Amino acid sequence: MTAQRIVHLIDDDAAVRDAVGMLLRTEGFRVLPYDSAPAFLKAAQARAEGCVVTDVRMPEMNGIELIAKMQEERLSTPVVVLTAHADVPLAVEAMKLGAVDLLEKPFEDEALIAAIHAALDRRNAEENKSRESNDVKNRLASLTRRENEILAGLLKGLSNKVIAHDLGISIRTAEVHRANIMAKMRAGNLAELVKMALAADFKLSGVE
């Protein structure tokens, strides 16, 4: 069972945990049940795979407080909120805190499955974006000091001629460095290079 198919089910009602758990297992999910938010947090101290499906009205810590606590502990696991007392303020608060969806009990089975898939899709997209960002940062780290200066000039829209003049090098040398930068960054064109550098929060330096 892959991590992408894990659902952390949090509800203080054992009957709900059993019913929802059975539904999700028939859909091929691996269900990890918890009878309280603190129980989940204790088990997920390192990193919680998959997504969270949590009730709102629970003793000790409610679902909204759980989402806030997850943010505080930097647990990026996406959350689907279930409630028998859905109202606009609650929905707004849950969504502001980053909940993927809020479903009112009793909910349609299909609605819950769709919400879980949406949560997992968000998780996968965020992880892919994070991996891509780290990859770009590693490529940036491979650039020499001079290449960083050339890149800074390119991001400011300066021509090879101007960059060469500002750095006191020949235009040909600037062109060679630019070609090396494109190769190391695996950029097909200047626009792609700029997009990569900005996404990785490249700090302008060197050429002023």
C-alpha cells in the first residue's frame, strides 16, 4: 500500500470510525483510525503520509484546533473535515486554515471519496513542487561565483555586452558563462531560466 492511499481517520465516535473505515477500505485505502486529535498528533510527530479525515466536535481538541496545531507543528498533511453541525462560520474558518473540504453528516459516500482524492491530489502536487524547487536549488548551488554574477545580470534584463562591461570581462567570456549556466540549469531558453531562478528565490547579487 503506497503512502498516497493512507487516510488518517479521527473521530471520537467508534461507530463512525468503523463505518467510515469500512467504506474507505472497500475503496482501497489504508485506514489508520484515532479516537482523538491528540492521539493522531502523538502518532504523527515525524511525518503523516496521505491525508486526514477528521470530525469537528471532539473532546480535548476539536477539528479546527487540530488543523491549527498541525500548522504549528508543520504537518502539511491535507485535511478533510466532517461535521454534524456545519455552518458558514465553521466552514470559513476550516477553509481559511487550509482544509481541502468540509462535509456535513450524513454525507454521500461519493462526496467523501471525492474529497479524499482531492486532498491526496493536493498533497502530491505540493510534494512534486517541493521536489522541483529543491532540484532547481541544487542546480543553482552548482553555479560558480562568476556564473551567479552573470545570472544576476540576466535576471535584470541586461545584455551580454552590458554584463561583460560591468564585470570587466569580454563579451565572449560572458557568452561562455551564459552557455554554461543554461547547461547546468537545464534551461531550454532564457524565459525558462528566469522562471527557475525566481521559483527558487534566487537572490540578485553581483551586477548592480
